[in-house]
Amino acid sequence: MSGIQLITRMDVSQAQSVFQRLSRAVSDTAPIMRAIGTGLVTSTQDRMDEGVGPDGATWAPLNPVYAAGKKGPGILRERAMRGGLQSSITYRARNDQVAVGSNKIYAAIHQQGGVIRPKGSGRLVFRLGNRIVHARSVTIPARPYLGISNEDREMIIDVLKGALDRAIGSGSSSPRRH
């Protein structure tokens, strides 16, 4: 070879260290999923305070007679949030997913809506305001409280970016040349 020859060597140990930290971060994503689960529970409860679904749509109003005697400050909320639907929202995180929901028997009917009918051939009997009602069925409107809102998507991306930033570390300078 004639002319000038330039030999460049790079210290790739820093890059290898970053890749090792990234590999560890993505091999155990349970902490990331737990952070996402915590954020989703909080945003679900906040939406319940506002009476809106994940899409931002306002829930159907309560029956005025029911609303007058209701124990609590709003739709799907009970006084002091003790033992009600809102306080039952929780998450379960695994390495590959996070599930958010409630263990309340009535959670699904409020999320999806539907018609409640008596099991036998009789009627439903319940108190509405100051009177006892006998009905063949009761229609519960869907009031979706579970789901991913646009704000939730942003939170999830922020959690993922934060995890990757921590894995890479603050020393993200370019590799040294010798």
C-alpha cells in the first residue's frame, strides 16, 4: 500500500457496558410493568373522579331518584371510597404484561353496561329513593372506566423512556478514540 496509512482504534468497552445494561433492563421488565400498572390505576381512579371514560367521553348521568339517595359524591363512587369500585382498582404485573381491573362482582356491568334480570320468574326488588321498586329488569348504561387514554399512552412511553435512560446511564458520551 502506498501513500499514507491511518490506523484507528476505538475503546468499545463503554458501548459494551451500555449494551449489557440494556440487555438486563429488557430481560426483567417486571419493574417497568409495575410502574405502568401504578400509573394506570391512578389515571383510572382520576377518570372516575371526573366521570369520564378513557376516550374522554362523559358517562351517562345517574337516574335522578337514585342520585338523590346515593351514598357518595359521584357516579361509580362511594362515600370515602371505602370498599367501593374506585378503591378496588388494582393491577397485576408480569414481565410481558400488566392487567388493570377490579374484583368487584358488579365491575363488569358498569364497564360494559347491560340488562339485569331476576334469576327466577319473579321481579327484581330494590330500594330507589324512599320507595321499594319491583321491576322485571334494570338497564345499566355502560360507563367505561378501564382502558388506555391518550394520556396513559404518553405515561407508558415516558416510563419506557425513563427505564431505557436509566439503563443507558447518564454517561452517554461518544466512544473514545486512541
